[in-house]
Amino acid sequence: MAIRYDITHTTIYRYVQPVRFGLHRVMFRPRDSHDLRVLATDLQVSPEADVRKIQDPYSNSIALVQPKGEATELRIVCSFAIEHVPAPPDVLTLDRAAEYLPFAYSVQDRLDLEHYLRPHHDDPQGTLIRWAHQFLHTDKPNGTLDILTSMNAHIAHSLKYTARDEEGTQTPLETLALGSGSCRDYALLMMEAARRLGVATRFVSGYLYDAALDGGVVEPGEAITGAGSTHAWLHAYLPGAGWVSFDPTNNQALGSAGLIRVGVARDPALAAPISGSWFGKPEAYSGLEATVQVRRSG
């Protein structure tokens, strides 16, 4: 059953004196697919700006925003309405050859998945691969879904979630050393660990629906972490099922209920919701405010 959501994402950069702005890259709308249909979109920028819309190498919709003149505030408001059909986890079926780790992708799949299979972050002492291997069994077969679900749950339960507004992502080794991270740090940790087990993964940027923030009733045990701002999770490519969602922040695996996908990339640095530059004295910058409202309207 399709669910309609109305999303408004407001980002405000503030400065204590007028500054000039460089080009800003805005990931402003989801990509239509069988599980997500875009009904309407809107992009508002203040001060006035020139806007060009393109598709990046991952077919994400990108707005290239060039604000005009000087200002003490840059405000970017992205809003859109979508219909989302969440994937039910109980109908997930893998190809028989992919039911257990390790498995091999077909030659054709591997050609397309090469950048999603190759680790992007160094592990000189083998710390991350040892961490990943703790989920493997030595006395029974390693079910692909079981291992990934266990890893997803372990991250959710063993690390401390910390919200972080500033740009950038911790490396997997930094997240393990700190024992904490944001949603994008959790996603990257699991992505890199799964890649070392031979599973192709990609980073997903988007939004998370929380009934509590929409005036709804929340059942005990259904607390949501990471709503109210942009959210990040990952996809693992599993033959027979395709790209499957894992949200280690909320220990949500195999389904996509409440996860509203906007952009995907092989690395978090390539899927920032907004990135850009400004020109002025370093002390002119006074802060960033980012808010997200996700309302269910049907």
C-alpha cells in the first residue's frame, strides 16, 4: 500500500557580515522507482540564485545553485511530496547461490558493482576485517541475511549514537575507536565491513519518518533515532533481491518502512545533501541550522 509523505528540508547558513557565495550542490529530490513516486517538488533559495538541474553519475537529481551578490544568510528550502511503497522484509528472496557467505556475483553483476565491492578506507592493521569476521560462524554455514542482520544489530546496540551537523564522516576505524558516531558513520562502518566479506554496498542519503514528530502515537519499543534531520543508511546488493536496506542506527534490516531515499553513492562524500563554498573572512561564519519535517498525509 502506497504511503504519501510531504517533506520540507530547510538549511540556513548564517554570517555576522555579508559574504559572497560559490556554487552550491543540492541533492534536492528523490529518484522515481518502483517503490517511490515523486508527486511534486520545489526549491527556494534566498538570496536570489541561478539554478541548473543535472543528473550525477549515479543518476541522482542535483541542483547547481549559484547565489547572487552578498548576504549574511543563505537559505535553501527543498520540499517535495512522494508516494512510497515500503518493501516488506518477509518476501525477500535471494538466489540460491547467494544464500550463504562467501558467494560470487555473476560476471555481468561484478562489472557494474566493482566500485561498490572495493573497500574505500584503509585498514592497515586488519582491525576492521577482524571486527567483520566476528560475525562469521565456524561451526555452521554463514547465512548471508543472518550475518548482515547480526552486524546491523550489533552496531545499533554496541555503539553510542551522536548527532553531528558539521560536514564529513568518520572513518570506520575512528568509529570503532570512539565507540560512537552519527547515522552516516554507522552506515559507512557497515558498508566497509560488508565489502570485506565480499558484499557490494552503497551509501544512501535521505529522510526518516517518525510518527512521534508527526503527532502520531508511538508504541513502546518503537523509538526512532535520527529523524528531524537528514538520515543515512546503506544498501547491500544481494542477487535475487537487489539493493536491500540496512539502517544500523535503528537496527532496521531487510525492509524500508519509514526510509525515504533521496540519493545513493559509493561513498558518503559523494552524497552530501548540500555542499558549497563562500568567500569572506573566516570569522564571518556564525553557524548552520538544518531542519527536516516529514509529514504523512495519506
